Amino acid sequence: MTEFEKLPYRPCVGMMVLNREGRAFIGRRLEGPEHVDDRHAWQMPQGGVDDGETPIEAACRELWEEVGTSQALLLRESARWLTYDLPEEARPAHWKGRWVGQAQRWFALAFTGRDSDIDIAAHDQEFDAWQWMTAAEMLDRIVPFKRPTYDAVVEEFRDLVK
């Protein structure tokens, strides 16, 4: 086992924000190891759990920071934590070499606002574009190293997503 593989996972949350048609909010990353090419730079909102925060509190904060809205209702929480490792080319520079990857708790949220309520530039902007996508569209455009995690999220929330 390498030194990198001995590192812990960063505790995070992910949000599958669904509109009334069952399409998921997907943002195109501006930069970072997630931005491998223009076609596969898309992901659902996600982010770290701060010290003293519960996962649902982190999800609410990240929704506000990344999507620029708090207009959503909790539908379901994932049954387990999902993990992914950072790709070799992102090690150890990303996250200053503190984590091997992310352990994520996922939340399905019903978006209750209008598209005009979304403002991806309201805070520290992480996305330069966003769309509502079906599960199939999203999985075709997702950051490649996150695909197994997204497959598991789509399967877990299959009855909610189009």
C-alpha cells in the first residue's frame, strides 16, 4: 500500500436536486481535477462537511453556495456513504495531499423554486454553466472518475429521477 492509499477520505455531501420533471441539476466545473475536458466536466453539487456540521447541514450550505438557492425540500438521504479515489494525476496536489478521495453522503432534493431562482455566481463560483438533465444525459457527461459513484446515486434514487 502506498502512502497515498493510507490517507483518509474527505467527508462530503452530494445533492441530486430534481425539478418537477425529475431532471437533475448539473453544473459544468470551472476548474480542478474534475475538469478533464469540456464534455465531461459536469457534476451535481457537492462539497465538504465542515467541523461541527451534520451532513444535512452541509448539504443545505453547499446548495446555497454552489447553486445559489435554498429552495428545495429533502426527499431522501442515501442509505450509505459512497467513496471515490482521486485520479493519479491529481495526487497529491489536490486538497494539499490530505485525502485519498471523498466519502459522500447523498441527498435527493426537490427543487421548489423557478429556474430564475438559481444563481451559480452568487458565491465562490464553481460552475460556469448549468442544465437540467435526465439520468442518462448526466451519466454521459459526468466527470469520468466519478462515474461509479453517480451510477450508485442514480440507482439509489431511481424512482425519483427521469
